[in-house]
Amino acid sequence: MREHQQYLIEREKIDYFIDRGYRINGITENLSGAFIEFILKDVKSDEISNETLHIQTADGRKYFSALLLKQIQSVT
């Protein structure tokens, strides 16, 4: 699979979580890519959902980095 196609798939997965209200809670990077930990807290029930996504492309890492910066700026 071409790298651009892989990036589009990764971007779609990231957007899926963001669109459902998940926030980036942590990132672990290693030689095989980056692992993004998403967290969703249900205000009504105080239930917390965690999801992890493996990002392998450089463009995918740039994409979630931009989203993380936007997330941080919206908090401050």
C-alpha cells in the first residue's frame, strides 16, 4: 500500500475518535511509529473509555500533532 493511502486511512481513524468526542490523552513514540491514547469521559455516568491507535506514517504523526496543539490551545 502506498504511504499516502496509509496516511488517509490513519487520518480517517483519528478523525473518527475526535468526531465522537475523544481527546488525546497520551502519546508514546518508538521505532514502529506512535501510539495515541484517546480518552472519552461520559459526564452523566463518569464512565471513562480508552482507545489506542497505532500511527505509522510521518504525515499521520504530523496530523495528530496539529490536532494535539489545537486541543491544548482550546484548554488554555
